[in-house]
Amino acid sequence: MPTTPNMLLVIPTEGASSDVWDTLLNAACYLVDSHDHTSGNGVPVPTAGLDIDDDLPFAGNAITGLLALDLQPTTTGSVSTYTTALFVASDDDELYWRTAAGVNVQLTAGTSLNATLLGGFTGDYGSGDEEAHFATSTAIYNFLRDTTHRANVDMADLRLFEGTAGITNAVKLKSPTALAASYTLTMPAALPAGPRVLVLEADGDVATAGAATLDGDLTISANNDVTVSGTGRFKHGAMQLMIPGQAFVTQTGDFVTGTPRLDVDTEIFFIPVTLPVGARVTGWSLRVTDNVTGTTVVEAEDYRIDAAAGVLTGVGNSAASAGDGTIQTITDGSFTPYTIIATEAYGVSATIDASNACSLHWLMVTYDFP
């Protein structure tokens, strides 16, 4: 009897199966009724024979051997009843994952993965070559904007540690508090041949030449010079110039055993102060012995002298001894600074207003270069 090759149906032979037709037909009908198109149970249904017009459940089974998954973009509203589903949103053509709680999570951003999902590493990763790359061979992180171009990095304080295990101390690089405007520091193009003073130029270049302020001593090696050009000079803070009594110039007074003495009324000694032009006198003190008590007073006053005309003009600073018969230092407490200029000389004059022997010992001048 002939059979079909797929479902193995036994059918009667025409004119030759008397008395068994009913049995054969019943058996064949049972096979047809139970067929499911699996192997031996019907001809497999081709893709063209399918008309899927509703959801296709897989009863918890996996899809295997799938070449590709081609998703049809759809509205987010059309998938609102689904959970744990993948879909492409038609409004932005991005791939989404819908969680069990019904939240749509965007997985793609244009031609890249959605970087907002990377635990804080967000941004516009549009070209596909941006990355933070770590190389174990060098233990270096590279932040790249493309395969050969490193990216800029914005951050707050940068803490630098020694590259050794267990190190806890660091050097911190930080921006000044309340920085008024951004600026750029540019490192030198190369290391100098030897030790140099680094200076910061107005354009932000860190250079090895130019003016510098040092917080400490500066030592020039043997046989080398410091050259100051034009009107430049070495400036310094307050310094003192000691002028001994032997350098005083007598106008009417006497020298007794090398010590200037004012013995009678109106005797005068002049004390020239020889400082460079540009020096600024900020104060002076005159050491004297006032030999009697009472009204005997040594008076001192500073003067400027016109170099050409020889005119003596008081600067306006004066002081007097106490008249108590002691060795003392007289100082003008309200001194007006005076800067020495090229056309004038400067000095202090000491006189006595009573007839007595008063000694002058030294003049101490305080000065600086403004």
C-alpha cells in the first residue's frame, strides 16, 4: 500500500483493499488529526505560509540560531503593557530596554552607546573614538578624544602621590580661592642646562629668565656677576648707616681727643650723610652726652644742600636732648622720609643752646631704596 513520505499515512489501494478500507481510513484520520508539522507529523510550514497577526509567545523558551533581530520602530505607548522588553522608539530611533517596573532605559545614543549609563562617565561620545584607557604596562590612564589625540581634563584639586604601594601623603595642586579669572600656565619648552630661577611671565609662560622674588638667600657662584642695566639697582628693605663722630665736620665746635665737643652757645657740627642718589632716608638717631642737668640741650636737625648754590635748607625734622646730664640717643619720632637726588647733598647739624661741654658720639641713619 502506498504511504505519504512525511506523516506515514497508510491509505487503501483502489480496487484492492476490500474489507480494510474503514480501518485504514480511521488510522489515517487519526494521524491527520494529531499532526503538528514536526518531523514525521506533517510538512514543515515555510515562512511564506505564516501570517503572524498577534503576539507570539515562546512559553519561557529561548530563541536559538537567530541570525539577526530586526526591530520595527514603534511608539513608547505601544509597548506600555510590556516589561523586560527591547524596542526601538520611533520618535528618536534609539534602542530601549523596558524594565520589570515599566521604566524605559535608553541603551544607545546615535551611533554610540548611551554614556549616561556608565556610572557618572557622561558626555558627547559622538565620534566613537573617545575613551579613558588604562595600560597595565605603564600604569597610565589616557583620556582620549580620538585614537591619537588626548583630551583636556577639567577637575578640582589634583593630588599627586609617589607611585609606590602604601603611600598616603600627597602633593596637592589647587586653584586659588575665589579665582577672579581663568588663566593658563605654560611650562618651559625644555629643561635648562643647569639650575635656574623660574619666573612667571604676564602671558602665563613659566620661563627661566626675567625678574624673580626669592623666599630665601640667593648665592652667585664664584667669579660670576649680577648685572643691573639702565636705572635698575639692587633694592632692599631698611638698612642703617653708622657715621662715627670723627667724621663730623666742625663749623664752630672743637674736637677733644677725637670726640666732637660743643662747649659754648651756638657751636655747630655738621654731619654729612653720604648715600647714593635714590636712597631714601627714613630716620636718624644722634648719640650724645648731655653734660649738665637743667636747660642744656643739644639740638639736631637735618638739612639738604643745593649742590650748585650751596644753599642750606632745613628739611623740617629736628630733635633735642633731655638736658638731664646723661648719655642718650635723640631721635625725631615724626620723621618725614627724604630721598636723595642728584642736585642736592644731605646731612644733620648739631648745636648747643647753653654754655657747656656736650659730646657727640655717632649718627645712625636708617635708609632704604623705594
